[in-house]
Amino acid sequence: MAVSVTNLYRMGALVVMALVGACGGGGSDALVLVPGNQSPVIHNTITGQYVPRFAISGTANVDADSLQERTFFGRVDDANGLFGVEADIAFTRSSTGGVSFQIYPRRNVLAKAGNFKGSMRISVCPDAACAKQYGGSPFSVPYDITVQDGITLSRTDINVSVPFGTVPPPELVNVDWSSFSAGWTATETTFYDPYATPPSVGIAPYSGRPVSDHVLQVRMGAGRPGIYRSTFRVESRAAMPDLRTLTSEKVISLTYTVEPNPALDQVFYPARHDITVNRSTNSHVFTYSSILNTGTTEDWSMKKTEYLTGAGTSGPYKSWWSIIPYGSVHTCVNDATPANCLTPGVYTAQVRHYLKTPAGAREVLFPIRLTVEP
């Protein structure tokens, strides 16, 4: 695009704005650009950002009055693609009659990580074909730009298939982040369906603060036959030197298939409880799930707890496990005096579940072992 130069007097200075577009080589015309000592452009950032706006400054050997009838075309050549092919240019006439210039290269989004060392070449031309160049053009500006990935995951699509009754091992994902971040956080973003009963899934390790582990685990619990899809957003927040906080994110998509298995009617998850508690800490929640195969139902009204062995007869020795509302242990009754609490030692119990299966009704037992410490 050609830009005609016109007079614009502002605070006693002649300011001329021109768009530096595409051009080639050559040399002539009564205007010579003399760039100043240009320091290398050095910057460290993350993907998705830009190199900060900067100017190449210098003086122009030219009659200032002749600028108003000139047009300018130009080109920014950069082999690494960090900068665009255009730039903004401004000429300013001082009160003493001298002319200076500033060129502001356009910048591209930094999409690729790496360390980029090189030089951009800037040409300023009087014609669109750039058959000629103004004196002093082209000139080079060196740069050393480091671009880091805000967050990287070794995999984002996970597919797992197991038969009913099998709990798959965790799926591992390698995680890395930029030097501006302390780690990562993960959030499940699966669409919530209040009528669905999917298996439990989650990310480990989990923390409300950034996690510095470089291996992320996608964990899955037992589920009924079916296909289950979950998504997790993994984020890393970068604290940049200019005080901005930049968030980079990736999404993990999990497809978890539980295949039919006619050999099983039901499974417990986990398979049993082996619990250790302190005698004086009264209430502890320990949930478990009874996972039913297709075609199997459970009569919840018939579920009951049977106490098998105990270390003593004090406290709730025949009522220490509560089924409702969640599975939980109670070590004391009313207060934590010795007479009202379980005697330290081992206690065992089982919860009876009554099933109705295609082959008929039957019972299954969930075992619980409780160790009470002093």
C-alpha cells in the first residue's frame, strides 16, 4: 500500500506516518536513512504472545519539506516468521530542521516454542515493486527470542476399555510448563448429567494449588457396562516479568468403555475396607460403591451390617459402622471417655447386600476390617 506524505504539524514538529509494506531491493533517491546503534531485541515469553512493541530509530538525511510529496513502500523480511511483512514508520522534524525516523515492525503471534536467533531485514522503498530503495536501505536488526510452551502434555486423547468388574490402572500423562510458572492445576469439565451414574474418574495428584509433579494420573473406578466420556482442563499460570499473569491450558479427553461381562453380577469398589483410626477421633467417612451389572438390581432396604469379631466390649462395639447416609466409622458414643469408646485393637464386620439377578436372588458380602489405635 502506498502512503502519501502530508504535513502534520504538532507541537512544532512535522510528523509523517507511513505504512511500510512489501518490497525488494535496489538503491537511489535523495533520501538516506541512517539507523542508530540498534541493540539486539532480546525477549523471553510463552507461546500465544507477541514480542513487545519496539522501534528502530535513526536520522534521515533529507530536505524535510520534500517529505510531503513522497510515498513509502517497504518490507520486513524475517526467516523465523516472528515479525510480519509490514511496519509503521514515523518521520519527525525537529525545531532545528533535522529529521529523525522510527520504524515499528509488525509482530506475529508466537505460535512455536524454541530459541530463535537471527536478524530481520528492513527495506524502505519509493515504489510498490521496490525496484529502488531509499538510501541506507536495507538494514538489519538482530534478535534473540526465546519462546516457551505455557504447558505441554504428552497426550490429550485417552481411550481405555476393560470388562465389567475390572478397575483399569491409572493412565499416565507427562506434564511440563514454562519457567514462569510453579506447576499445573486440573479441573474436571465433563458435562454434568443428573440422571447418569458414571464411574468415578479423576486427576491425581490433586491440589488446590499448582502441582509440581511432572506425571499426571487419570484414575478410573469400576463402572457398569457402557461408554463414558470425561474431559479435564489442565492449566498453568505464568507470572510474567511485566506483572501480567498468563494462563495456558490443554484439555484431556477420556473415553472409558466398560464391556459386558456375564460372569459377574456385581462388584464392590473398593473391594474391601481395611481401616485404621485413632480411638479418640470419633467419626470417619469411608464410602464404597456396589456396582451392578446390566440386568441386576439391589434391594437396598435389606442391606444390613453384621459384626463378627472385636477387641473389647466397651463403646459402640456392635454399632461402630453406619450404612446411612454414607459408610462411616464411629469409635465413641457421646464422648471420648474410655467407657464410651472402642477398646484399641482389631474389629471385623461385613455388610450384606441382597441382589436380584437374571439367575435369581442372592447375597454378597462387603468385608470391613477396623484397627483402633490408642
